[in-house]
Amino acid sequence: MKSFSIKRYWHTLRWYLTTNRNQQIAWTLGIALILLTVHLLFLWVYRHSLVYYAARNATYGLGFDIFICSFAALIATSSIFSPVKKKQQRIAYLTLPATNLERFLVALTNVLVVWPICIFIAFVLSDTLRMIILGILTGTWTSALASIHLPIPGTVDQALMALYSFATTLWLVSVYVLAGTWLRRHPFAITTFALIILSTVLSVICMRYIASNINSLVEFFLQYFNPDNVRLLVLGSSLVIIALSLFHFWLSFRIFRRFQIITSKWTNL
């Protein structure tokens, strides 16, 4: 089997989801419980003004919901091959009648499509329970879902910023996928710590460079950074970041092709 088959891919995906169904259900309920706990904490803080909180709870708690859901999504992404961490699981997965590309795409689909759906279901479940509790206590029935608005770019500048946001998000996801493919233990913690250290070092270097060359930089920006050049810079940066993200996914697949039944304690190789 050297060519990609959509039929084998779907069969493998169905087997993968069925095998890990209980774990995904448990994690979905766990995320919903965490989100609900956050809302109950807000209820306790505003216990003396529940009516005031009920009128504004959608915006008060939504930021925390988004943070927790994003956090959970990155953990799920970095755990791309956690379901096949044990020897028996790895044997079962690597001996499926499918190509390496099909197996890799199944795992990628699980963390990029299935898990976000599960996290969204957890958010809806927690928001519904919160709405019921607030409705019983205050008579106000409001849902945080109504306050979620997808930004629709109306200008070229907004479209470019949306593209840049998509590119940076894709890059971050690709980094965690690469880490989850390579590392066997604590991929999320190690990757997050490495990104924090890297961003801190780059920030310090940039601040020192800016402080020592402030006059030259101001002249450079005034001379070259007109709106058209800024748009080209944002577009070019976005394309470079997207290309780098695709390289991370390709590198993850190359690492997956080298998976063995018996691996080291810290990596999948």
C-alpha cells in the first residue's frame, strides 16, 4: 500500500475514534466541569449582586472560557500520539492495514478537528448549565454563545490581519504537533517552557537593540514604512509563517514514519 486511499483513511479514523471514545468523553466532561467551576466561582464573587452579574455574565466569564479552551486545545494538540504511547497500543496502530500517511492524517484529524469539536461541546454544556443555574437564581436566561461573533474582514487591512492571525495560530499548532510527535513525555510542558524562554530572550535582545538604535530606527520607519509597505510586510510575513508551519507538519510526518514498537523513554524514536 503506497498510494493514499480515502476509504482506508475513513476506516482507520473510525477505528481510532472508537478505540479512544471513552477517553475523549471523559476529557470533554472534565473540561465542561472546569468551565462550570470557573462560572460558579464568579457566582460566588458576585453573590451579593447576582442580578447585576446575570446581565453581564456572558462577557465576564467568556474571556476565561476562551483561555481555558485554548489551553485545553494546545494540550490535546501536543498529545497527538498519546493514545498510542503504550506498547500494545502502538503495535495495534502501526499494524493497521493503512499507509503511514493515512495513519498520520488520522491522528492529525483527531487533534485538529475532533478535539476542537469536543472542546466546543464542553463549552456549550458548561454554558447551558450556567444559564440554567443563573436562570433559577435570578430569572435571567442568557447564554455566552450569543456574545460570540466571528470577525468578518471588511477591508484589506482587516483581511491581512486576519491572515496574519491565522498564520501565527497555525504556526503555534504546528509547533505543538511537532513536539507531540517527537517527544513521548511531557510534550506540552516542555514546548511551553521552551517557547516562554525563547520569547523572553528575543524580547530582551529586541529591547536592547531598540534602546541603543532608537534614532536610526525612527528614521528608517519614517522613510520606508508607508501603508503599502506595511501591507506587503504583513502579507509576506504571513506567507513565510504558513510555509514554516507546513514544514513543521511535514517534519512531524517524517518523524512518524520512523516510529518503532520499542522507543526511548523521552522520545518516540
